[in-house]
Amino acid sequence: METNDKLARIIDARMKLKRRFEEQMAQTPSITDRIDGPNRPLGSGPPNRHGMPQIPKSQTVTKKWPVLDLGYHPNIPTDKWQLNLDGEVEQPTRLKWADFMALPQTEDVSDFHCVTTWSKLDMAWVGVRFLDLAALVMPNETATHVMCYGYDGYCTNLPLAEALKPDVLLVHTVDGQPLPLEHGGPVRMITPQLYAWKGSKWIKRIEFMAGDRKGFWEERGYSNTAYPWRNDRYS
């Protein structure tokens, strides 16, 4: 009964968040930019799952999955892994592995675009939607952005209007296998409508913020917005 009540609360909070951020999400470039509109997305190939050209400008498709990070691969076993959700929220929460796996699990297929000009297509993921994590803690009315932190010391920022999109996941499985350590296992965030550096590997904390603050690469000259179909790599 407690599990059913928790799921019902998440679903109710999920719908409230969708209504609250619906207009903002509708104004993001991956929604507004259209081939037949005034803001044409930059890229080539057939439309992808959200209407953008499959391959963003200056990207090359790869079958491999290159490893890019800060040079440190923290090995966090699942019995030690924790995820803190805090900041501008009504119910700050710390999830252990069993708590995380007990949340609604989402299967999705999406593309992965790295700012270093490669793209890997049709990756099959399993994980928890950021939207459901946000529903668990319910952001305050003051919350506009999040900062995501990894066990390796990395952090990156993004607006809630991007983070709440249905294909933004905290994933533990890729192509039917546990997420490899070198790619951020046991859990990393993915942001298919933004360049991949906006998804923290080895994620350990999500801070909800009243306003924006730059993360690791954003402070070092990378774009604060990271829209692949605008070739939006550097500030």
C-alpha cells in the first residue's frame, strides 16, 4: 500500500510539474526550431525523435563510444552509491540504490551528441526520468535551474525547462548491460536534446537552484546552453 501511495504522489506531482513548465519547455530550441520555420535547425539527415535533423551540424556518427572525462573514474559500488536531491525543494531526499531502483523505471532510445564532434545513435537506455525525481522532491516556485554533481568532482548546470523533458534520464543500463564504469556507472544523466556534457557521469547530487550558476566546463568557456542544432558549443 505504501508503494502504491508513493507512486500515486509521484504521478500527481509529475503532472503538476508538466503544467508548471509546459510553456517554458515549448519555447526551447529543440521544440521551436523547425526546418520550415524562421529558425532552421542546423544538421542533416531525416528528422529524429523530436523533429530535429538526425545529425547536428559538424557531427560525425560513430559506432564506438569514446570515453571523455576529467581523468578520474570513481568506482562506487551500488551498496555505497547515494543520490542527494536538495536545494530549492519542498522535500529534500537522499536515495540509496534500492530506493532509486524502486522508482518508476523508463526504457527509452535516444542519440548521444558529444561536443567533440561525434554522435552515437539509437542508444537503448533504462533508468529513472529526471521528471520523476523532481516530482519526488517537488521544486519550490523559486527553482529555475539545477546543478548536477558527480563523484569525480564534476558539475554541470541546466534549466529545469530542459531537465524536465521526458528523454532526460538518470540511467543505469545501456544496450541491455549495466552502465560501464568508464561511462559513468553505476548511474549517469543523459540529455539527448543538449550536448552530452550537460549530463553528469557518476552522478551523486542534484541541487535545485533559484537562478543559474555555471558548472565546470561552462566556467571554462563552453556554452551555457549547449544546443546541438544551433552548433552552440562555446560561449
